[in-house]
Amino acid sequence: MLLHIPELLSGDEIRQARQALEGAPWADGRDSAGPQAATVKNNEQLPHDCAAAGTVRQLVLRAVERHPLLLTAALPRKIFTPRVNRYGGDTPFYGAHVDNAIRFRADNGERVRTDVSCTVFLADPAEYDGGELLVQDTYGARGVKLPAGHAVLYPGTSIHEVTPVTRGHRLACFFWIESMVRSDEQRRLLFELDMAIMKLRDRHGECDEAVALTGTYHNLLRMWADT
Ligand code: NI
């Protein structure tokens, strides 16, 4: 499932993030790529321990924790330390690759299985040309390029790439989520059920059917979730 999360960050948070990134110490992006990915990766990333990365990371993690759509879609169990990257100039793309299945958090070395990938756009589409995130799903490639502050969730299992930026710079924050529900298919079913129950309540208020379906939702979650 590929899901657009509108306005994960507010306008004010975007301004804070962009301010933090002015004069930030960009480094070669290949230091975090696996052997296959490193051969096709040509972008820049911020070191985990720099102040700018810390500011953006904090803004993004706080936003994730308060965002119901993201939480219900991803059902997070663990979140990998968010990273910040930049595409443009001599380092404009990241070719087709798959992300490593297991990553290690920067702060405590904890293992995180990369079930769900999240990209948070930090530059507006008008600021750069190219730089589309292309995600292969069952029905072919889907291109994603969203306004600053918006995010996209996509399965960690998918092959994906960032097309070359030919003007300006594309800034983004990205991270992985280990979900309580490992299977993308099961997560999608739970998400669709949850959305349908919410719409049912909006239309008819609390009713016996909504209570029964909420029970079904939680019983499926109990059956499929690892905590
Ligand atoms: Ni990737």
C-alpha cells in the first residue's frame, strides 16, 4: 500500500526544518547504503550526530506521534532514526534499489525491521525539477512528488528510486518503521477496515454494527500483531 499523508509537518515546522538545514554539513549518502544500493546511490545525507539532523529528526518524530492516519496505517512498533537527504548538483539521484531488511538505530543500536518506508518532503515541487520518488508496486511504477511537509508511506519490500534532479535541490527526511503487523497485506486490510468504521460512525453515529466491526478490527489486530 502506498499512502499519501498530507501535512505531516505544519508550515511553521517546515520553516524550522529549513532554517536548521541552512549551511548543514552534507556528506556522501553512500555510507548508509547496502552493497547493491551503494552502486546506484548518488546523493547527500546529514550525519546522524549533527545539530541540523537532530532538529529535523525531533520535528518529524513529534509529528509522527500525533498523526492518526500515519499511526493507523503503519501500526509502528519501532521507528528507525530519521535521516535527512539532499539531491541536486553533482549528486542528483538514487537508482532502483531495495532497502536493507534490517537497520540499526543510531542512538541505541536496536534492530529495526524495515516493514514500512516513509519519506517526508522538505522542499516544495516548485523548488526543483525531477527528483520523483518512483515506487514499483504490483501494477507498475508510481511516481510521488509532494508539497513540503507532506509524506508518503510505502512498503519496505518494494523496489524504488529517486529520479535525477535537474534543477534546484530536493530535500527530504526518510525513515523506516517496524510495524506490529509485518505483512503489508494484513496492514492494508486493517487500515481499510478502520477507515470504513470511521466513516460508518460519521454517517450513523454510534451503532451496534460499528461496535461489532470495531470488535472485529481489534480481534484481527490481536491475532496479527507482535508487540
Ligand atoms: Ni531506499
